Amino acid sequence: MIWILFGIIALASWGVSATLQSKFKNYSRIPLRNGMTGKDVAEKMLHDNGIYDVKVISVAGQLTDHYNPANKTVNLSEPVYASNSVAAAAVAAHECGHAVQHAKAYSPLKMRSALVPAVSFASKWVQWVILAGIIFLQVFPQLLWIGILLFAVTTLFSFITLPVEINASQRALAWLSHAGITDVSNHPQARDALKWAAYTYVVAALGSLATLVYYIMIALGGNRR
């Protein structure tokens, strides 16, 4: 049963990723009437929210956009930074949504940031500890439970990420409409792009939860022997 679930999640992950890339490609062909680039949109959203200490910079890659609270930078991928399109506006506004969260001390974002050191440590060691725990399950079952605890930290991080990402998109869409960046002709496309981006986090969280349950089943099964 668990392998069927893994298969469904893997298929869903592939489908969401493919759809997101297709949506981004299509909506990248729809220009904004005001001619603003992703950089322009990001800077305007920041300033409209009273944020002047966050820089908007360009980074290599596609769909590599992110907000870095450590150095207060909105990092936009090259196709977003210089592009005048609905997709670029939606992505840029979403990342600025995280900057607004940071400025307003949004609780889930603070919680996620607090977990980063623990997640970094867990991610570095979890697979090795779980592998060793499975190998030595009969002689040292506690080791696998330590690995499960480490993996649980990464799973918790995945689920805390969900409200952070959804809220950033809500802030972005509300501002895009209020500021007149998007209108009735293209706002649905911006909303659709961010919706599919959110689905990637949902699938990732469910996949992490399914994997955690699988490891727990292995540990419980070993304890019965």
C-alpha cells in the first residue's frame, strides 16, 4: 500500500512540475500593459509596503527565485528579473510577499526561520543515520528512531512552509490587483501561476510525510521481531 502511495505522489510531483513549467512558459508570453519588468514590479511592491532596505538582484537559472532574509535580498531568476510579463510580475510579487512577511514579523515565517539551523543539520545527516539504523535495526533499534526524529524535523519544516508560501501569494495577488499591475484581462493568469507554484510545496510536504510514515513502519516492524 505504501508503495502505491509513493507512486501516486511521484506522479503528482511530476505532473505539477510539468504543469508549472508549462504555465510559466505560457504566461511569460503575456506582457504587462505598463511595460514593467519583474525588477520594476518587485521594487514597487517593496516601496509600496514601506520597505527600502531590501535589494532586488538577479540570479542564474529558471524558477530559482527566492527571498533571503539573512541579507535582505529578493533574488529573481534571469527570466523574471528582466521580463515584462504576467508570469514575471506574479513571481516577483510573490517573493516580495516574503519580504513583507519578514518586515511584519509574520509568525509562520519566524517559525520556519528558527527551524533552519536544525533542518540544515538534519538534512546533512538524516539519510546516513537512517541507512545505518536500518542495517543495525536488530542490534541497535534506537539508531533508526534517531534518524526518524531527524527526518521528522524536515517534514515539519515542509508543512510550516505551506502557510508561508500561500500567504506570500495572497499578499502578492492582492497588491498586484490594488496597484493596477494586473487587471481583469491578466490577473487570473497571475493567480493561476502562483496556484500551481503552491502545489509544488503541497506535494513535497505530502511526500515527506509519506516517507516519514514508511520509516516508522520499518522501525515498528523491526521491534516486533
